Amino acid sequence: MAKKEYITVQEALTAVLDGVQVLPTEHVPLLEALGRVLAEPVTAHDNLPPFPNSSMDGYALRAADVAHATENVPTVLRVIGDIAAGAIMKTALKPGEAARIMTGAPMPSGADAVIPVEDTNEPWRGRERPLPTHINIHRPVKPNDNVRHIGEDIQAGQTVLQAGHALRPQEVGILASLGIHHVPVIRRPKVGVLATGDELIAVESPLTPGKIRNSNGYTQVAQVLALGGIPISLGIARDTENDVRDKLQAGLDANVDLFVSSAGVSLGAYDVVKAVLEHEGNVSFWRVRMRPGKPLAYGKYGGIPYLGLPGNPVSAMVSFERFARAAILKMAGHTKFDRPQITVTLQDDIESDGRESYIRAVVEKQGDAYIGTTTGGQGSHMMTSLVKANALLIVPENVKFIAAGEQVTAWMLDWPEKVF
């Protein structure tokens, strides 16, 4: 018989995380690695920059030649070349010579500095910039001024990124600069999403008495997508054990890494998901001391981790945030699972029933402090209060009242500009 424990949020979260493992490695094209977690360290095979180059448009020269240059008494140098980005000047600079150079162009032999074009007498004419025979230099420069040196950013043989690093656009840019076009990353979790209940109809169907549209199925698919997972929609399971089995078998056939279902795991007479899992799975049923959300199922079905969420839409979404989010992120190789958290000052009273509560709220910045205002009705069926919210305010267990003016922790669902 499956357990029906009344446990804390942390106890439930620990059990969920203990039951899932990091997924295997796969090699993917560079752009498909965005948002993924590196499975192996990345070592540079090239120097960056790969050659000394100019950091701005100007003139490559010998710093010693212009040591005494001033605005009133400029140093005049003979111009012997024009170096565009990607080009190489084969002639070495001699004393008294300069070469016009563009940003990123290789430094010519013999030059040790670049003077910006603004500090010369070359006129700006848009694209019409004929190469002068001589150039006036209006100030001195020191050796290495405005020169990017070989290996200044990255040296060949250097470990650039460690395993476990989540790839952002800037990491993609570094990998591209190093010529790495396929990347070893943790595989994206495939999550089978199942909604249950005879009352559910497809979202495109007209409402009829006693029926509601399948919002949970879409919400949980969207939550999986937002985490970088691959959702496998298993549709709606009717309140029969055969239909539940068929839908779960479809998930097994699709090789899902995790099942997430909504409804059917409470103590109701028609909670047939619970009956199937008790009979054919290795699943425990808990009452978690949290609000919204209390019924939770967790274990394995067909050897695959299974997380059964409550049926009410807000309870399902908040329970997903608290438990499924962590499981999916761990499987994808991440090590940090929580949303950003900040301390906020309450703008209105909060009442709770002693369970760890997640109160829908709007967090804003007021001066140097953050304030939190609840978004109205907190019923587990009231999705509009979640739509209005950018945060969940956490009321600790055994706390039944927090007065306006007191401080609480906010779990930031979003980080809008007005919060910065």
C-alpha cells in the first residue's frame, strides 16, 4: 500500500530530487546548445585574438617616432600602406613610417602602437577616404596603445568553460570564436504531460454543462518548454483505469524521462490515476503541508519517475514550480533549481492556515526597497490572480498571520523592469 504521509515541502522536494538523475550527454550543433548545460569542459585550441590587431581605426606606427608630437607641432610620418580587416601588410614599417589600419586588422611588422584617426589630420569623408601620402600625428602614444595582443583574451590550451556551465548567447559566441561547432551537452528531458478527468474537453470545444477545458495540459506543457524540456503531450485520460494505462503506455513508448500528471491523486472516489499507480507503479501518495496544493504523488511508473500534481489549476502550476521544476532542471544538468528570491515588505495582511503558503503577489521597487502586494483572491481555481502576479510570497509553515509592514521572502516568477 502506498504511503499517505503528511510531509513538509522540503521533505517532498528532497524525495523528488533523490528520485531523478542527470541525463546522458549528446553532441548538438552550436546554436542548439543555447540554454543547455555543458557535459564536458571546453578547452581552447586557438589563441584569442589569434594575432596582434588594432582596437580602433587609426594609424599603426612606432611609438618612439611620435614621442614629441603635439597639436601645434605635429610629427609627420610617411604613409606606406592601408590595412583593412582581414588583410595583411607584408612590408615592415621603418622609422618615420605609418600605415592606415582598420579595427581588427593585423598589426604590421615594425609597428608597436596605433594612433586613433581623430588624433591625426586625416579628414573624415564617409567612404571617400583617399590614402594620404603623409599624415600629421597630434599627440604621442606609448608602446602597445590600442593594440590587442595574441592570446590576450584566451590562450590555446586554456579551459574556457567547465562542465556544468549553462550556455548563454555570450558562451555561444566564445565557442564560435574557438571554432567549436558541435557541443557536448546534457540531453533535454522528455516530459510526458497527462491531464485526467471526465470533465475535461479540448480547448477548441464549446463549453457544455459540467465540462471545463483542459487548461492544465497546456499550462504544464508550457512550463516544460519554459525550462528547456521537451514536452510530450499525452492528452486527456478519462476516469477509467484502462484509459489511464493506455495514456501512460504511450508515454513509455515515447521514451519519456519523467511523467507529470494533473488530478486523480487525491482521495476522491473517481481518482483512478491513484488506483493505477498503486497497483502497477512504485508510487507514494502524500499530503504535503503546502498551500495551494496538498495531494502529491511521486515514485516510478514503468521505471520512469512520476510526479502527480493536484487538479486545481493554480495548485497544479504552483506544485509544478516547486517540485517538477527542480526535477527537470536536475535532469538537464543544472545545479540551481529555485527562482530568484528577494525580501519584500508586505503592503497588506496575509492569513494562512499554518501550511507553507505561496501567495500570488506583485513585487515592485520603491526607492531602495521592494514591496509586495497580493493580487486578490487566492483560491486554487483563480488563475487570474496568478496571471497578475510576478512573484509568490512564501509564508513559512506554522505561521498563520503576517501583518502589513512585515517582511517576507518573495519567489520571483518574473523580473519585470519596474522591479529593478
